[in-house]
Amino acid sequence: MSAVGGDLFQGEARDVSELCPEVLVEGELRGDMDSRLQPLEGMTLRQAVSVGANELAAHGDLAGTAVRDAELLLLHALELPRSVLHAYPGRLLSGVEEAAYRSAIERRMRSEPMQYITGVQEFFGLAFEVGPGVLIPRPETELLVEAALDRLPQDRPVRVLDVGTGTGAIAIAVASRLPGAEVVAVDLSAAALAMARRNVGRHGLGGRVTLIGSDLLRDVPDVATPFDAILSNPPYVPEGDRAGMHPQVRDHEPAEALFAGADGLAVYRRLIPEAHGALRAGGLLGLEIGYGQREAIEELLGGWRAVQFLDDLQGIARVALGRRP
């Protein structure tokens, strides 16, 4: 359920002045904005983006994405499509709209993730509800889904288990691409299961994705038919990395979905043996892993067949795969 690497530092570091000339640059304002924290009522959409970006840019952790975030928060608060911002930049904000936008900006100034403020995150081309208490799906995890889809048969029913489902992203993505798949998704968090249930309903998969409260596989009912694949993005961040993480991750996303002991391997040490007992012979185990964990995971997968690792776009081993002997 976790992610490490570049994704913990979400957003691309850019000079905000290149995107919006009114924002704060080297301590001075460009354009006609005379101060931060000024009233927004009666301002145009363009001016509101400028003021919001100024406020965000004053916080070092947020400066790299200040303009993008201010624009997205304005569109979210006013419930407007992006086309309106570009077509009618001179449209004025009402008092109600100002209050909604300022509330969103203030939440972001506390380093709250954008996805928690807007309530949505895209994953594998699908929109997912997200919110506090549940880990935000990351692009890196799409690599795990792609690997599973490439290796699972398309012409017959398959049984797939998603361990630590969070928002339900992996389970729903697999079920949406494999019409014959029966997917079981488990999580220990009641908040995560509630959100996953809403996402399952949102995508019309209630008849094919079953949600179960369980600590890994402990409470998964005994079944006569073992699973064809078990997939998991478990907690894997070492406790010692906590202090260096981006505040929007460390201070807002659930710690139990991120951290896994001193070396980040605590969950794998339990999950891999449990998965061995629940897979059919030749069944696929797919795990998301963290930076520098390849050798340790390879050792934990000793005795498994066809063990391989897939790198993410940063060249980091991000997915471990193995077949039950």
C-alpha cells in the first residue's frame, strides 16, 4: 500500500514565474498583485490563481507546483472545467467562491495532498475516490498491474487476490481489464475497505470484486480453489526514512500503509509464506517493492520459480514477480 522513491516528492520542480508572471519571484511580486493573503472576492479567475500561487510559493515544500496546484484548486473549488479558466480569465469570483477557494488553498498550505483536497486520483485510466486515512494510489503501482495483466490468461476465468487493497485500485484495475477475473481484495483498515467499496460500486464491479477485512491472508476464507495470482503493494518504507519524507506523505497519509519495520521488510516476511500457501502451483505472486530492496526480496523468494524484477521509469527495481513451485 505504499510508495517510495521520486513519488514521495510529488510534483515537478519548476520556476513558477514561467507559468504565471504575477507570482512571487525572489521575494517580489510581478504584475498587479500587491500582497499575499488579500481578499479574493471580486478578483478575476486569473488574479485568483496568481494570489493562490503566491501563497503556496511562500512554502518551500510547495513552491515547485504552486501555479499548477492553485489552478487545480480553483477549478475544484468553483466546480469549473479547465476550458472556462482559459476562455474567461476575467470572470469574477463571488464571495461564496472565494471562501471555497481560500479553504482549499489553506488546506494545501498545510501540505495536505492535492488528492485529499480534490477527493480524486486517476489510476490506470480510472478515477478513484481518495481521502484522509487511505493511501493515495501511485503511478508506480500501475507497473504491477501491467505485469499481472501480461501474465494472466485472457481466455479463461482466473482468481486474483489483492492484499492491502487501500482504495481498491489494483483490484479494480485488474477486474476492469479481465472480464473473467474473480477478484478478492483485503485490507486491515476499515476506512480503506469503506472507500474501496465505494470505488468498486463506482466502477460497477460489485459482482466481481469481493472485499474482506483481514490482516494479510489471515482472515481470507479457506477455499477449495486456490488463487491464480496474488498481488500486493504493501507497506515497505523503513522507519528510519520517516524524517526525510515529503511532509504531504509523512504527515498526512496513514503511517500503517507506509512503514514496515527497521528495514521495510516486515510485511514481506509474513506475506510471501502466506501467499505460497494460497496460490495454485505455478500461480503468480506480484509485489511492489522499495528502493534498495531487490536483493532482500530475492532472498525471501528463494525456492520460488521464474523470479524477476521490473524497473520503474527511474530505473529502480519496483516490482518483484515469482511463480509458486
